Amino acid sequence: MSRFVLTLAAIAVISIAPEARQAVSIDTMMATPFPTDLISAPTGGAIAWVSSNSGVHNILIADPTPGTGPLAGRTDHKWRAVTNYTGDDGLWITEPGFTSDAKMIVYVRGDGANRQGESPNPAQLQEGTDQAVFAVPVAGGTPKRLGPGSGVVASPKGQRVAWVSRGQIWSVDLATADAPARLVNARGSASGISWSPDGSMLAFTSGRGTHSYIGVFTLASKELRYVDPSLDRDGNAVWSPDGSRIAWIRQGAAPRAPMFSPRREVDEPWSLRVADVKTGMAKQVWKADAGYGSAFQAVVADSQLYWGAGDRLVFPWEKDGWLHLYSVPASGGKVGSGDSSGGKATLLTPGHFEVEYVNITPDRAHMIYNSNQDDIDKRHIWSVAIDGSSKPARNALKSSGSEWQPVVTSDGNIAAMHADGQVPPHVMVIWPDGNAHSLLENMLPPTFAATALVAPQPVMITATDGMQIHAQLFMPKDLKAGEKRPALIFFHGGSRRQMLLGWHYNYYYRNAYAMNQWLASQGYIVLAVNYRSGIGYGLEFREALNYGASGGAEFNDVMGAGLYLKNRADVDPARIGLWGGSYGGYLTAMGLSRASDLFAAGVDFHGVHDWNQGIKTFVPDYNVLDDPDFSRKAFEASPMARVDTWKSPVLLIHGDDDRNVSFIESINLITALRKRNVEVEQLVFPDEVHDFLRHANWVRGYKATAEFFNRRLKPQANATQNQPRF
């Protein structure tokens, strides 16, 4: 059995304030720190992550020390801050990484510029907010700004790092006093930097708009070569352990299906290619079959392709309609899954579930990942042998919640994120003996009361076209027999998302989960709907026919959710509201525009209201005249197409530097609703982007949402009681 497969685990007791100390508060729940970007040091056993706490973002680290008392015989971990930023300034930290000697951490601070070259600045800072790469000593000290850019990657040898700035690759050796300099001078836009094992070369993707190449740059000679260039799209380069070969993914250059419409298969399936670095000779070693899985679908990981032990390549594939891991000999296999002299593409993770957050173990013999296997609305950690010699094995952490983003530490532990229905996301360390402890000490607000939160219940609803839809139900604790309460339906964004039975691993939806808990504490029955075109339930559900711009089929799920609540004995059918953001804002607007007789009010955070405008935001050269039939169908699937039947009041919330859903979407909607005398309220955040960068804006938006619903859906006698203000 693999040493990375756990056989026993127990979470240490987490100190949480008792319920009596504090009622549920959105301020307190939003003040719980949110961890992300968990990484392990190459030596020494340390782990580090980014902690976002009330809008203040810093890198934390936990060093292993010998445990005492109950931890005797194990390593103990206590966190400390490596950076000391202050203020809710909207400058997030991403892409942390250790240098090869584990003495420095490099990272990116700030978001990228929009098409006008403007960096987001929702806090109206006067000193500038350009996205930049930094380095900070692990032992502590002042971070050093290396230069503008992102995509920073540390070399596996020495202290050299490389990153991308305005499409070009820059680099610096942190061990010298040299200034950063452009490393590669090339056409196109570079991305996906990958160092060779000895640090002497790097590979990258050179984007050219209609196509892309794999570039290989040799530092000593300053030689740049493009490996096996073609008319297609190449990317996700990975080196062989000895650095002699390179593998990558090739996708056909044919035009793709319009955005926000089904893409179940493509004419030219994607493939894997391997090249000899010295000679440049390349060959196809595997190609996806036609049909399901012919269109590439990515997993959440630093790489989509791994070079494992036994000279095998590991990759994601949806051959059977579920996103799984496969491996194939790097020497080559038959096109598809058959036999050849090179062997066979092996399914590593069989079953009706989906793989996420993939990582490879240090010995390259196993993949470690989280999935919803055997627990469709949660996440748990699994591992599997790369050669397929054993079945996937779940670690023995028998928690009631979810675990995600596992990493293997250099001293043999597993670190991961954990949360359940009451305890918010936090980092935990799982020892080889199967026990585990969390790193929550001194992190939660003193007024946070986990036991005051409700446990969401899994329910199935039937869409009006018969499809079965997963959802989570939040019931108020003070609900009495015979009462009829107002109810709210929440729609996540994406739409490639899945709400879980507990706190979420994505910051946007962690916030939404906190909001749903708060609304339940305010007396609402809340239903969070995992509508079609979301993830977690297979390719056919994600690529649902007629979804989004191709027909708006998710409206069947909106109506199914409304009728489910209307028919509950504890719901007042005259007081059902909708709320959601982004794609969830789209579905909120769809419900209000097409079924104002069922839905009494709604809150629409930066929603899509006209698919033709929504697609153009991502594809600037999109022209409705290129395919009139599609553009007509896209408009018919939009809320703007039914604005004449919109009667219910709505609160629109939007930031005017939104790069995902153009601000004009809300302007056009409010203009149309005003002409039709629909009651519209608004909350606008100047210079804010789509995923609000400032903590204060999230809190203000949520308080405005609750205040709006309290006025619109609660009896007049209660209208002045317990009203949140903003």
C-alpha cells in the first residue's frame, strides 16, 4: 500500500465560540480567514498558503517541529505570517512558490490590466495598483518587488525565477544583485513557463491568437526554438524527469463552439505529443477518440499533464462522460485507447465522479487529488498509482465536511484544506499515521459561533422538463410547526461551478455560503440550486443541450426550484425571491422576466442580460451577423427578450470595471425596466471588478441584499425589526 494512502485520521478539536455568545452575523462570518494556494516546500517539510482576512491578504507559513504531549512522535505545525500587508486595498496575492532551497517565496500581487491597460483600483489608491511579482525571505523580511507581471515560476535549481510581463518572459537570479531583465525576446504572448529539471532551459506556450507553439529557450546559449510547430494550438508543456524530452497537449485549430453553448465533441480530437529536446524530433503518442472526450476539458491543477514514474504521462480525459485521470506510456500508444508496442492508455479513476485539484507525489508514482467520488456534493482526498496497478484509495479522514487541494510535504505528510457545514475553510496537516490536526488556532473571530449555523440538507428538485437537479436546503432554526416563511433561491455563477454541502473552496462561493447561512438566520428558507451546465455531475449535465446562449434551458431548473418551494407547507408562496451573481444573476433575471407571478423579488449581482453582449465581452470580434440564427437564439435565451413581462422589483449590484460581465448589461436593463415602470434599486461600486476585490464591497452588497429582501418579502409588521444597514 502506498505511504500516501491514509488508513486512519482524526481531526483535532477545534475551539469555536459557543452559540450563546453571538447570533449569526454576516460581518463575523465574512471575517473568517479564507485560505488558498496551498504549497509545500521542496525541503524542510514546511507548507505555505495565502490567507485573505477581511480584505487583507498575506502569505502564511507553517514549519514542522517535533510534537510534544498528545503530538509526541509526530510533527507539530504553528503558522506565522511571512508578509505583513494591511488594509482592504483589493490587492490579492496569488501564485506563491518556494525557491529550490526553500529560503524564499515568490508571488504575484494585484490583478492584471483590462483591455484599456487599466489596473483595477476599487480602493482608489493613488500610488498605483499594477500587478507585480515579489520575493520575500521565508525567515521574514521586507518583500522585494521584482517587476510587473504574473505567471512566476521558480527554477528547480538555484534561486532564479521567471515570469511573464506583457507577453514576454523576464527573469532574475535572487542570489545576485543583478536587476531583472527580459530573458526571451519573441513574437506572440508567452504563458505556462516550465523549467527543465536542471534549470538550464525553460519551455513555454507562445500564443499567436489563432494558434500556439511550444517554445524551448536555453539560458546559456540564449537559443530559442519552437518544437514541432503546427497550425493547431499547443500548450501545457512538461519535461521528462531527465530533461531529455518534452511532452505537450495539442488541440485542433478549428473554430470552437460559441461561448455559453454545448461543446460535447469536436471534429479533430486533442492529442499528446512528445519531442526529443536535442533533435527536435516529435511524434504523437496518444490521441483522444472521437465523440465524448474529443474536446479537451481541464482539471484544477498547476499542470494538465504530468510525467510520472515508469515513463508514463498522466492527463485528464472525459472518454466516459466523467472527468477522470488516465495514463499512457510516453513512448507511445495506439490512437485512442487500444494497444500498440507502447502499451495502453489506462483509466486510473473509474466511476461516476469528477477529479479536481490534481497533484503528483514526490516519487512520481502516485497522483493525489480530490474528487466527489461516493459523496457527490462534497470533496475528499484520494490517491492512485500512476501505472493503474491499484484502485483509487481514499484517505481515512472520515469527516463530515470536504477536503481539497492536497499537497505532499517533503517530510511525508499531506496538507490540505478542510471545511464542513459549520467550520469554515482552513489548512490541516495529515500525518502518515492517519491522524490530522488543523491550523485554526488564533484565526477565527472571537464572536464566531459555528454551532449557530444550520446544516444544509441535500434535496433533489424536478425541473419543469423532468431533469433531476441537486440542491441544498437551509432551514431556519426557529421555524415552528405550521409557520409559512419567506423563501429565497440562490443560483451560483460560472456556470462551471457546484455548490457543496458546506463552506466552499472558492472565495466567491464561500462568501455566498456565508450569505445563505445569514439569510437562514434571518428567518428565510434558502434553496441553493446546482442547475444544469454546472460541474460535478458529468459531461452531459455540464454540456446540457440548449443551455445558456443556445436556448436558456436552465430556466427549467429555475421554475422547478420555484415550484418546489411553492409546494412546501412551510413556505409562503407569495414571498419567494431569487438572488445570484454573474451566471446566477442571469438566472435571477430570467426568473423575474419570465415568471414574476411566481417570484416576488430578486437581487441580481452583475448578471448577464443579453447573451450577445455577454459573448462579446469575452470575444471582442464577435459579430451577430456572422451567424444570425445563433445570435437570434442567444437573444431569445436572454432576460432582455422578456423584459415586457418583468413585474417584480429588483436590486441591481455591479462594479463598473467588471471584466467578465460588462457594466453596460446593467445599464441596458435598468433603462428598459424604468420604461416599463418596474421598481429597480441599484448599488454601484466604482472601479470594482467582477469578483469584488474589496472585502467591504462584499459585505455592503450582502447587507443591501438582506435589507432589500426584508422590505420586499417580510410582513410589514417586521419591516423595522433587525434590519441590517449599509
